[in-house]
Amino acid sequence: MSASTPSAIDLTEKQQRILRYLRENATTKTYFKSRLIGSELGLSAKEVGANMQSVQEATLDLTIEKWGYSSGTTWKVTMSTTNPSVARG
């Protein structure tokens, strides 16, 4: 298996960008609005929402839940930990 084969996880370029953004920011944030993710990545809120299910299915290190709808969709994103000694904040 080659590390340079993004097709191995079957994510589009947009989905890979969303996943990378969430991984980079989930250590300091828990809630993400589709509109703000889109703003950071040059996507619309609809594009983020339409791609989020594929992102959810492709990652084992993040738990992604649709959380709220007021003023746009909010996603609750938490890092999955397999190490019980990791402190939660």
C-alpha cells in the first residue's frame, strides 16, 4: 500500500480538504459550522454539508455528529482516542 494513494480511501479532493481541516482543528475546537468550514476552505456551506457523510464514513480517528441547525448546520467533532490515559478537556 502506498501512502500516496488517496483513492484508497475514496474521498474526493473536497472531502479530503474537509477531513484535513477537521483533524487539524479538532484538538482545539469541538463545534464547527458548515458555513465557517466552507469559508476557510473556499466552499459553500451546502458543499460542506453534502460531503460530510462521506467524511464521517472515511475516518476512524474522528467522531462527527450533526449537532444543530439554528443559523446553519453545526457539527460536533471529537477526536477518537484508543489510549484511556489521554486527558479530556
